[in-house]
Amino acid sequence: NPDLRGTFMTLNSAVQSVAMGAAAFIGGNIITRDSHGLVQHSWVAATVGACASLATVWVAGRLDLRIPPATGRSTSTVAEHTARTT
């Protein structure tokens, strides 16, 4: 729906900005320096990032992106619906 495109894009951008800020904050609290100035716990930050990526893939796989038929046609994906309406 073209009327909702701007709303969706704004919300999408806001969620991305919050996620980037949260990632920087969490990473900044995990990674430290020792008395010699060497970076410590970078492996923990990498593990948290990898787990977050895997969780994202899992959640994305569980999303139902089918649009219910409005005119008696079979259920289609969002991409197929977009291709038909543009």
C-alpha cells in the first residue's frame, strides 16, 4: 500500500538506529582494556554478535509473509503482491 510506505520506512529506520545504538552500548560495556592497554573480552562481543545474528535468522524464518487473498485468489508472498501492484 503506497500510503503506508513512508510510515514503514520511518519505522524501519528508527528500529535500525535503535539496534545500532544498543549494539554500540553493549559492545562498549563488554570490551575493556587491561593495565597494559590491550583489548580484553573482544571474543565475548563477537560471540554475542554471532548469537544475535543467528537469532535474527531464526526470527526471520518464522515470519509469515503471505498476504491473505482479498478477491478469492490464492495466497501469495509479499514479493509477488508487490510485483503485481507496481
